[in-house]
Amino acid sequence: MKKIEAIIRPFKLDEVKEALLEVGVRGMTITEVRGYGRQKGHKETYRGSEYQIEFVPKIKLEVVVDESIFEKAIDAILTTAKTGQVGDGKIFISDISDAIRIRTDESGTEAL
């Protein structure tokens, strides 16, 4: 099993969610986060005053998938989250040794 953590633009969430559902991802966790990468925020003007936005709002999407759909899930995120602009986000991948569904005590891929 693999855990995929994707940091994406907030307006891309619905597209990414639909694409993941189409490839067979059955559950996901979404968190509203703020941060910066290479762009180190951006400048905005409000009522004639310019100010620096250091932490940009993003969405952190977490899914755990079976190895059989792992590549499809990565491709779904890449194709739907990409705008081609700085700040599109990142994908982090981790190995998961086990998962256990609390309600039924199922483990492994059955728990997903």
C-alpha cells in the first residue's frame, strides 16, 4: 500500500477528487493548509497599499491506495491539478505497512 499526500490549489480540489474516484480511490482526507514553496508567497494590493502574503492557502489531500491503482492515482492527480504555473503543488509518497479498520478489525487492503 502507498500513501499519497498532495498539496494542490484549492480550486482544483473537485477536479482531483472526481479523477481519483474514477480510478478507484475509495476514501480521502482533505485538510485546508497554508504554506509556501519556491515562490515564497506573493504580493497583493489592497486599497492602494501593497502587502506580502507569506503563506498561500492550499489543500492537502491524503489517500492510501493499493499498489494496483497507485500509478493511476498519481497520474489522475498530476493531470487534473496541473495549471503550468508556479505554485501548482507537490506530491509526497510513502509506504504503508498496514491499515486497520476500527469498526470491523479488517486489515490490509480490505481496510481501505
